[in-house]
Amino acid sequence: MTVYPLLIHIGRFTVTGYGVMMMLSFLVAGWIYARELRRLGLDAAIAWDTVVIAVVGGLAGSKLYFAISVGRLSAAFSRGGLVWYGGLAGGTAAVLAYMWLRKLPIRTLLDAVSPSLMVGYMLGRVGCFMVNDDYGLPSRLPWAVAFPQGSPPSTAAVLSQQFHATIPAGVRPEQVLAVHPTQLYEIALSFVVFGLLWRWREHRHAAGWLFAAYLVLSSLERIVVEVFRAKDDRVLGPVTVAQLLSAGLVAVGLLLMRRLSRPAPAEPKPAAATS
């Protein structure tokens, strides 16, 4: 199967499928978050404040991470360079600062936002598929996809030189190859993770347990998909930087889940006065 980028031309402006899905991801995630806040008896306006702050912090963090990774500060002002882990770090820092300044129940809110984070990520990966970005290594599987106008195109030369993929002998450098549609893998796995988080949202553990579960499940999903991704940041043999970061988040998440696996003990009531 061959897939081309989705581009919408409006006069002199071009809107990409990625841009549309990114906007939709924030809106849908915000709606789900607001719904959870209402269920918990909290102000739903917090959700939309969080969306705006997460967008600003996420973009700043993503761009900064990309500039550091390529060693050029000017890269922060390029059109591309929206790196997930940089966006997660920047968005999380900005949102936590907002919650702290407003003296909000941080762990309760982190639980409430966890399912919506997975939905936002899933829709973002739909955008990656639409713009033909973040695809995988060459594959002969029936569902493999060729991206002749991808970012970059999935040609033998690009896959070999940029992503160090093994190319069969006799393949011309300009030949477009079918690859693992890792965007679709992530969409499917993200939907499963969302389903689990949605089912567990009324858990009986201490506040913050669901967010810890989100860290574990979302990171495991990324570790699995990275095996099939076309990447140029493999630092320990086949291991990518994203897998190392994900492994760290899995460890943190498991520790938090264990610590928060039982409801927090109630605060002791003042002793009754005796005469």
C-alpha cells in the first residue's frame, strides 16, 4: 500500500493532516479531562486552562529537546522538531507549576488527566501517519506501507543512510520501500492503554496511582514500537534513546504504583477533650 501526505491548500496557506490532528488531540483530550473533573466534583474550567498551558509548555519543551539533540540552538525555530519526550517534559513542568500556584490537588488531577493524555497521544500519531512521518524499518508484511513523499521519503537511500537500515542487495537507492507503519502500531496500542486507564479510573488506591500506571503502560508501548521504528538515535546496539527514557519512566511508575497501591491512611482526628 502506498500513502501520500494529507495537505489542505487554502489560498497561500497549506494545512497538514498533522496540524489538524494535533489541534483535535488537544480538544478531545481537554473534553475528556473536563468530563473527569466534573465526575470528581471539580471545576471543569481547570481542564481548559491546563490545555492552553500544556500546549505552550509542550511546544517549548519539544523544541528545546530537539535543539539539544541536534546540537544547534537555531533548530528550535525550525518548522519540524516536535519531539514527544521533550513535549512531555515541558508540558508536565508547566502544568505542575500551574497546579502548584493555584494550590490544586495535584495527584487527584494527574489521575483525572491520565486517560486523556493517552487519547491525545493516539490522535497525534494519526497526524504522523497523515504527514507520513515516524515510520518504521523496511518490511514485507502484508500491511507494510510505502511513503514516496514522506518526511523523509521511505527510499532505500534514506533508510540506509539516515536510519542505518539493512537494505537487500540489488535495490536501487531511489526505490521506495514498504515499511512498518509504526504510527498505526502506536495508535492501536495507545487505544488499548486508554481502555485500561479508563476502566481503572475509579480505582481504590491512593491518589496518583492511575498516573503512575499511565507512566508504566505508555512507556512500555513506546519501548515495543521502537523496535520497529526507523531511528537514527540507537545508542546501545539496537536500543534507542526513547527506549532508555521509557525504561526510566517504567521504573519510576512501578515504584509509585507500589507506594500508592493502598489508600492513604486517614489523618488522625483530634482527641476529645477530658474534664
